[in-house]
Amino acid sequence: MIEMMGTIQATPVSAEIVLETRNDVFDAILGLDGDLLHHDLVAYHDRFGSDSLVADVLIPVLRNVGDMWEQGQLGVLHEHHASGIIRSVIGTIRRPAFSTSAAGNVVVLACPPRELHDLPNHLFSLMLLDRGLAPVVLGANTPWKALTAALHSTGAVSCVLSGVNPVLIHRYPLLSRLASITPIHLAGPLGDGVEVAGVHRLSDDWRAAADDIAAVKVGVTAAALLTPVPAQPPTAG
């Protein structure tokens, strides 16, 4: 049934190509070579698709950059410059790809209040696009009222919340209200220790996480198809 979500057309990629691309991307980040970085990422995506670009290349490279920044081996300028170029690449990829009808396909992605790292949501949105979904990324530090309004106004089939701080363990009533609107998925340390009906912890495997979101959409669609249509009363005449 997952085939209903659309197929991912991409050339299989070897471990050697992945490693070579990671090194090239990392070198471009170190050299602050935005043009080369943008070119390499778009070219890789065009050949191997969003799943491999995000899960095989960008996530490992960005983790390495983050670790080196924490150790004082890289300056904040490298991280900020790379983030800006990657956001530009995401925009380049999404413009021609965003042809999916929003009706019944919207997945809202957001970082809750005081969570400022929204780049993972933008990257994850590329993988959702390849699965026939219409991701709406609200960004960092999203107020709860704004998130609730977005879930209602878009008719979202799912919502992904991500963050690095396990702050939701004390927000069960809020999570329950959100889950009454649409299934809620938590990514990263944000969801540590949370056990609320209708709230699910996403796998740390990015491909598996994207497949889980797509499966939820298929389930929602199937449920709608199986819901009997109330009989209409006969018209007078």
C-alpha cells in the first residue's frame, strides 16, 4: 500500500561515491566555497535523490562540523555559512519538486518554543516530498498557538516536532490536545521520556522515519475510504 505514496526514482549509490561526496562537501565547507558546495549538493541530488543526499551525505557531514565546532576546531562562520548554502540548495530542490497536491497530504514540521535548530526539519521535508507528501515547515521557535492554528488550517495528516532539549516530558496535556487534531511525531531528544496516546517517537534512522510518516498518511487515507457515507434523505417531489 505504501506504493500509493509515490515512488522514489534515484540511481543506486555506492559507498565509495558517498564517502567521496562527503569529503568534497566537507572540503567546500572548510574552504567557505559556497558555489562549489551548492553545485555538488544539487548534482548529487539530481543523480541519487533526496534520501541519499540527506541521510548519507548531509547528516554525517553536519554532525562532523558540529562536533568540530564544539571542540574549537572550526569557527561558527563555517557552520553558519554551510547552513545558509544548504538552505539555498533545499529551496532549489523544492521549487520544481513541489507539485504534490496539498489536499490530504500536508505534514506540518516545527520546532517548539525555544528550539532554534530547524535545519533538520527542512532536510526531512525533502524526504517527505519524495514520498508524495506536502511538507509545511513552520521553522524554529514556533509558538504553540501558531502550531495549533496551522494544524487546523492545513488539515495536516501528521505533525513532526523536533528539538535538542527534552522539554516535552512535562507537557502531556498540551501534547494530548495536539494529538487530538492529528498524529504527532517527535524527533531527536525532544521526545525523550514522552508517553502520550497519539504521540510517537520517530526512529533515529532518517529513512525509516520518513517511511513511518508516509505510512501514517496511507492509514489516514485508507480510513477515510472505508468510512461509510451517510445515506441522504430522499428529496420531496
